[in-house]
Amino acid sequence: FTLRRYRMNESGLPVSVQSRHASMDPRLYQIVSLSTLLLYGLIWLGFEVPPSQIIVTLMTAFLTQYAGTRYARSPSVDLRSPLISALSLCLLLRTNDLAVAALAAFVAIASKFVLRWRGKHLFNPTNLALASILATDLGWVSSGQWGQAAWFGFLIASLGGLVVTRAARADVPLTFLGAYIGLLVARTLWLGDPLTIPLHQIQSGALLIFAFFMISDPKTTPDSPRGRRVFASIVAAAAFFLQFGLFRPHGPLWGLIACAPLVPLLDVWLPGLRYSWSRPACGGPDGADGTSTVSPTSPSPPSSVPMFVPTTVSPYRQRRFP
């Protein structure tokens, strides 16, 4: 009879020490995808983003994250999330003033520490920064700069990101795109227009960045799968109404801002597990995503407490030790 040393994971289950680093942080793949698309746009598509704007955006995001971490008294500074927000701003935001670029990065990162509810920030950082700049006419969002080749390549990168993250949040972009494209096709059929029109409308890099990196943000979406599907459908309807009912450009951006306060209500109505970057899961009931779950209010066992689990005992040892 032998004992093998294990550790307790966040769900209270024994996990092999060797498998603790088996899963890669989903944000790493997002960083690679956004960086690749930004380089592709700068080199081949001629994005009008000067290097000074990129440097100012990145440095402001990092400094704001550092200040916010110290304000929240967190033990360490994590630069992966602000890097994703800064890269997204470099891809979408256009301005002729470096101060505006710095202001957008500051609003994006500072909102995570200020606008919070029960441990979650209410708004997607990039979405809030873009909406603030657009509302004050300090800059604009360039949606038609990508070209079909870049759109196709970014689509493949985004879908690959869903695979790498084990589709822990695939329901959000797929539900949003399905509902939004369905509304576009229904409008086209009702008006009697050719179907090439909605096909052209969805070939937008800005729309794909919104779908795969904004609305699908695990920290600003409902915890439960049903809540996320309801939320994505409501955002799609709001974006469609703003875009074609009120004739306001960038309908998805404004739709997400308008619907973000619904997330706390959906978490109360349809509760689920809180998302953790170190343990990506869909937040469903026990066994729904391959992991055992605990109540969101239940204290998790400390991960540093070792646990000893007996291995299989051979018949020979069973005879020796009845």
C-alpha cells in the first residue's frame, strides 16, 4: 500500500502536481492574435497608427495597471490584461492627439478598478474607452481598414483561440454573431435586397474583434452558460436597433455599453461559477464542463494544502496486508 502526494485544486479535487501547468492562460493566445493582426495591418495594410501612439497607449495602460494594483493592494502586477486592452485600442482607435490615446488607455484600465460589482468590473475596458472617446468626438473608430484577406485571417485566428481556450466562452461570440447575422439577413429579405449586402456587412475586422475579444470577455459576461446566451442575444438585438433603427454607427459598441449593467442581474437570476483565468470553465452545473463545481459563496480549499491519495494496491500486497 503506497501513498502518492497530490494537491487540492479550486474545486476541492486532488490534482497531480505535474499537471498544474498543463493548461495555458487563454490571454496569451489573445495577445499573440492581436499582435499579429496589428503587425499585419501596419506592414501590409498601411494602418495609420504612428509608433508614438502605440508606445503611449502601451505605457499608459501598464502604468495605470500598476497604480490600480497598488491601490487594490494586490500582491502582484499582471500585465496581460492591460496588454490586450492596449492592443485592441491600437487596432480600433484613431486619433491625431497622443493625449487622447493616453486618455483612452487610462479610462480602459482604471475602469476595472473603479466600476466594479461583487468582484467583477461592469464594463469591458476597451469598449468603455472607445465609447467615451466617440461620445466626446475626440477620435473615431476605423471599421473599413481591414480588407477581405485580413478579415479571413483574423477569423481563423479567433476560431483557433476558441479551441485553445477549450471553448470556455465560445457560446458568447457564437450566440451574438448568430443572432446579429440572423437579424441582418431578415432585414435584407424584408427589404428585398440581395444577400450580398449582409455578407459585406459582417466582413469587418472591428466586428470580429468585438465578438471575440470584447463581448466574450469572461470578466464582464454572466457566469452561467444560459445567462451568457441571453446576454449575447440582448446585445445583438440592441446593436441591430442602434445601427439600423436609430442609424447610429458602431451599433455593437453602443449596444454592449447599454447592456453591460444587465450582467449583475443575470448573475442573480441565473447564477454560475465565477471565471478564473487559471481554470477556464464554462460555469455550468456539476459535470457540464468536465469539472466538479462548488457554490460561488462557498470557500475554496486552500490550494497549498497537500493531500495523500492511495494508489491501486496489487493482489500480492492485498494478501500481505489484508
